[in-house]
Amino acid sequence: MFEFIETPFFTKNLDRYLDDDQYRELQTYLDAHPESGKVVPGSGGVRKLRWAAKGRGKRGGLRIIYYLRLARGHIWMLTLYGKNVREDIPAHVLKAMKEAIEDEKDD
């Protein structure tokens, strides 16, 4: 079983998109399928998962951005957003995520 670690930004936005039961469902899914999200090119291993939002299918749903740390049994929940909010992750955000991940790898 993985330990889920949330960034402050993820935690801040979580209630906007998922209730407690839906978040538990997401965690259960990721625990069973940790590599299901596609690796975002140039991100240092960050993954993007399509997830069905309340009353909508995957295409109109959420994007869950996370980092899988298999060796330590961690899944870092980085951010989440509605597909209608943005399609891709901006380059400067990817760079910041990659740097944070590299710092975490050094620990």
C-alpha cells in the first residue's frame, strides 16, 4: 500500500473537485494501478491521469497530476484540475515540478 503525500496546492484544490468518498476511490485506484497515468514529457517522471469528475466522463473530467516513487512507496499528489480549466501543464510549472522531484530524489 502506498503512502499518499499531498502538496499544499493539491490539498487546497481538492474540495473543489472531489468529495471524501471520491478521493478515497482515486487513492484506491492509484494504489492498485500506480503507473496508470501517462508520464508527462520533460517532467522528470510526473504522471497525468484522466479521472472522471462528478457526473462527467473521463474526457470532460479531471486531470490528476502525481509523482510515483516506487522505491519508497510514495505517491506525491501534486495538483488536480478540470480539463475545461486547462489542457496542458505550462512549461514553467513542469520545470518547477521537475526541480522539486530531483530535490526529493536526493533526500
